[in-house]
Amino acid sequence: AAAAAVCSRCRRAQLRLCLEKLKGLVPLGAAAGRHTTLSLLTRARLHIQKLEDQERRALHQIEQLQREQRHLQRQLEKLGMERVRIDSIGSSLSSER
């Protein structure tokens, strides 16, 4: 029974330590001083959801920018090929003279 009490005390101490760490990671706003375990966990869940939304938006923006980059790269290559064609026409005209 004494070992179970020690083990229970260790678990509670571990839980308190984890909750303190979580408090440092989650923005608590005005209620930073007064919180329950439930309110802390609720704020943590909301914060995680907010971070996941931000990550989704960032990934969407990266995909959009990559598509735009590929499009611009194709346009650049097309312009380079046109320039080569124009240069070769210009050089063949000057060599005819």
C-alpha cells in the first residue's frame, strides 16, 4: 500500500510538471494566473487547432507559389527559345548581306 501511495504521488508530481510545461507553451491571455486543468487543456487544444489551420494555409500557399513558379519557368524557357530563333534569323540575314 505504501508503494502505491508513492507511485500515485509520483504520477501527480509528473502531471503537475507536464501541466506547468504546457502552460509555458500555450498562450493563456489574461487568465494566465487563474486556470484549471480543464481550461488549460481546452486552450491547448484550441491553440493546436489554430496552428494546424496556419500550417494548412501555409502549405496551400506553398503549392500555389510552386505552380506559379513552374508557369513562370515555362514562360522564361519559351522566351529563351524565341530569342534563340530571333537571333538565328538575325544572323542568317546579316550573313546574306
